[in-house]
Amino acid sequence: MRKSLFFLLFFYAPALLLFTVTPETGPSQLLKEVRNALNRIKPFQVRFVQQVYGDEQPDEPYAKTLPDIEESGEILFKDDRRLKWTYLKPELKIFLLENDSYKFYDEDNEQLTVGKIKDRGSQWIWQLFFSDDILPYARVGDTGKTIFIKKEDAQEPLNVEIQLNNRYLPVRVIQQDRGTGARIVYTFTDYKENVEIPSGAFELNVPDDVEIIDG
């Protein structure tokens, strides 16, 4: 279950924002603001907490219910085609994306999954902001700081709520999995802007005896 939920899924220097997004403005302008914010601070690091709630959990408030799964770590984002998503607690897992190829290392299960991202417009929250394909399925919330994306597709369904702060940075993502009924909640904090990427940051060194799986 963890592996499938991971793949279901998917951010800014201070700036004077002269444009206020409203529901009437539409998702196109909101996506533009988020893209501008992302591009201003990349490369960046951000901390994340991922919580998974089963379908039997009440909708709100999340803080008063215990998640079935909780994991945390950090993301290193160079651009929408190259990122490193590292789970640090409770177990080490590393996801590397480079162009359309990915590697996912699960230390506890001693597995390395390798494959291709087939649909950039539906796989990754970070990449959604750079895909115009989602515009027909998106709407802006009443505050102008929330975007809802709902795609009713038999092969690639998507039901996501993305909450932004006043600088148009994603701070919370709520995703509903139609298949399992689970709710996945991502919280993003402590953005570090325009960071220097260490040498070898996007290299993945795994044990020689790790099981390799085609994704």
C-alpha cells in the first residue's frame, strides 16, 4: 500500500505580488503565480510530512484523528524535471526524478524500482503546476489561495486540493485515492530558497544485492 500511495502523487524568495487571484480570475492565473514563485526560489529544499488516513476516518479536522501512516523527510527541487524526495522517518526511502526517468529506493524492503513517468500531468503534485493539461479539471477556491483539481478518468483519476500561502507556495496538499478510499495529506514547511546543490546530490548509491523492479 505504501508504494502505491507514494506513486499516486505530488514550491520562493520574497517578492511584491501585484496581482490578486480570485475565483473569477480562474486557474490559469493562479498556476502562473505558483510557477513564478517556484522559479524565483529554485533550487530549493522543503520539509514535508505525509499522513495517510483510511476511509473510515472522519473528514475534519485532521489534527484530531490519528493517521494510519505518517512519514516525514525533505525534498530537494532543482526544477520540475529533476528532484530528490527523501523519506527520513520512520524508514529511509529515496525517490529520484530526472527528466522522465525515476528511481525509488526502499531500504527496509531492499528494493529499487526504476521506470518512466508516463503522464507528467497527473503523477506529481510539483509537476502539476507546470502542466497546462490540468486546466480543464481545475478551479480556484473562494480565497484565491486554494486550487482544486478533479479529473474523472478511468485510467488516471485525480482528486486533489492544494492550499497556498500568501506567497503562492504550496503548504498543504490533500489527495483522495478513489481506488482505496484513503486520504493522503502532505504538509510542507521550512522552505530554503536558492540553495546550492551539493556534488552528487542526485546520485543514488544502493547495495549491490538490492532487488531491482521495473516500474
